Amino acid sequence: MKLLYKKTLGGICIQRYYSLDGQVRIPEQAEGQPVRELDSYVFSQTVRGREMPPQTVSDEPAVMGDVLEELVLPETLRKVGAYAFYNCPCFKRLSCYSTVEDWGAGVFTGCSGLEELDIRLMGGGKSCLKEILAELRQTLIVSCRNPEGELTARLVFPEFFEESVENTPARIIVREMHGCGHMYRYCFQGPDFDFREYDRLFPHVQVQEKPELVTRLALYRLYWPWDLTEEAAKSYWNYIKEHIKEAVLGLAARGELEILKWLSDAGPLGERELEEMTGAAALAEDARVSSVLMDAGHRHRENVGLKKKRTFEL
């Protein structure tokens, strides 16, 4: 890994990153000074407003364009320059701290493949989560961590897009919004994310999105129940019970076996749901999934037997 950077009054500004790997981790320091900025167009093949950096350094190519896949930003970072990720279509995962204060114009332009955000919410000041969500209109999975780095919630934000429709006789352009994702991106009270407002939007996503996405959203809220009310949990469970097949197939496809095991042992599910889960496991054609559900069925039958035995003895 090699860096091209410049020194500023606040610290280090990264201008280019060189590596044989598209998974990038920006260091916290360079020459003993904190890394505070990413320059404009830092990962773009296009560079405007400054001299084009060299394509290679010490036989290591610049990470730019479709080479960038994942990016981890340090806690020291405060600014990301304009169009920093311009036309990086293979950029899939971003990890950062909520204390990044300045996200430049068009920073995510052309990042159509970005699907995961892992953010550590530091609290006590402005959070950049709202700003990032407003820029990304595609379906996004957001992992929220506390200041210690512990995962507290994982949220699904559905996609949305705007369409301009011309009313020709009146010569009026009407903007139409498609998808409920824009409502989910407004779930904030000041700088803080409002989990209860997020949960109150569940009826909208049920109507506008496919069960594969809705079950994922519901499962994540139940598995990581940060600020989850009993009423919201009941609503999520009711949907999961009605779409247990989609829930199992989705977990199998993503390899989320720990959540599947938890789901198979969860209290609200009964014999019917377990039978449907076993049938879905056959469709998944994954021996690990079948094993988890067979064990769950065995434990369920044992528990039922114990309850019957206790009832008889009484």
C-alpha cells in the first residue's frame, strides 16, 4: 500500500491510494499527523481542478474506478472531497464514523453498486448518517455500531427514485416519487436516528416492496431489537409468520445461519411455521440450513413432550 498526500493546516489530505487490492483501509496517520481529508476525485479515473496523479507508484497501481470494492475510513477523518468516488461502480461497502463533517458534492455519483454502510455512531454532535442516506437512493443495508464498535442495529433502507412526467396539454412537468425508501431516510430527530419512526413505516414497505426484502427488514429489527417496542415487534412477527418461506430462503442465500437458528428457536413460531421452514430448507438445497432446522424441530418436539408430561402429572 502506498499513499500520495499533501499536508494541510489540519493534517493530511489523501490524494491517491495505491495497492494491488480493491479493499482499501485509510490509515489514521501519515508522518505522525492525523489523516483529515480525502481529496476530490481521490478514487476516480477522472480528475478535475488539480493535476492528474501518477497511475502507478513503486509498481502498485492506483485504486480507482471499477477497482475500488470496499473502503474503511479512520476516526480522524473529517472531510471527503467532491466526487471522491465518481464512477466507481464496483464500490460495494463503506465503513466510517459518524463524525465525518463534510461530504462533498456528488461524492457518490456513479456508485450504483454501493449496498452496505457500516457506521459507528459516536454521539454528542452532528452525525453524517442522514447526509449519506440522502445521497444513496438504492437499497442499502446499514449496520449501526455504538462508540465501542458493538453492532446494535442493522437496518434495511428500500430504494426510491424520482421521475419527471410531462403533462403536455398544460406544459407542466410533474415529479413523481416511486418507492417508499425516501420516507425511511427521513427518520431522524435532530442528529439522532429515530428507530420508532422507522418501525412505524412498516405498513408502507409491506405494500410497496417484495416479501424477500420485507422479511429481511423485519428479521433484522427483531434480531437486533434496539429501541423496539412490543407493538412493533408483534407487527414484524406477524409478517414473518405469513412469509416464513421467503424468510428462510433469504437467510439461506445470505448465509445468515445464526439468525436462522435464532428464528427456528423463537417463541412466537409454532409447529406449522417449523414445518414450512423445513419445506423451504429443501428448496434452498443447503445441508447446513437443513441441519439447523432439523435440530430445531427435534428440540421443539422435546419441549412439547415435556409440557404434555408435566400436564399429565399435575
